[in-house]
Amino acid sequence: MNHDPNCIFCKIVAGQIPSRKAFEDDELLVFHDIAPWAPVHVLIIPKAHVATMYEVTQDHAPLLGRMLAMAPKLMREHGVTNGFRTLINTGEDGRQEVQHVHMHVMGGPRPWAKG
């Protein structure tokens, strides 16, 4: 599995940095955002390091599909039933802050801090 020793999300995957996990399997890790924009705000990340969506290939399609399919299940499990938002930032102009592909899934009663 590809890993970047300087990546904060790779360090979370490796257990070097603690996180509040919502789900984990061999390919994916889901954890609560430390600076949430909404009452429920989780990040879905692949365990393998992929820096940005620019590096994604057709081979990643099943993994990205799993990430999207997981969003409604996670939101239901966290009591979000009136809609949610998914967001993947890519690159500097796309406001990507951590260079490891990740999908924000946010929901809960409005108003939210951002978004």
C-alpha cells in the first residue's frame, strides 16, 4: 500500500495520530473532522496515499464508488435524515488543504458554520 510518511492522513491511518473513527476496513478509514463545518462532519479517506484527484485513474473507480456509496449509510448511522453534502477538494485552487484524497460528508440541522 502506498504511504507518505509526511502526510497527516497517512499518519492517522498508521495510528500515529489519534482520530475519532466512524468506520474502518482494509481500504478505507472514516473519521470525524477536528474542525467540523456541520453537526455531523466526517472524512472518508483511502488508506493508500493518493495525493489529489489528479492522480486518480480508472483503477481507483471501485474505491471512489465505495466512498460515495458509504456516505448515506454513515449519515443515517449518525442520525442525519434530512440531507447531507459531499465534497472533494482538489489542488490549491480547489482549496485542498491535506494532500491526500478525502471526501467530506456533512449533515445535520442548519445553519452550518460553512458550506
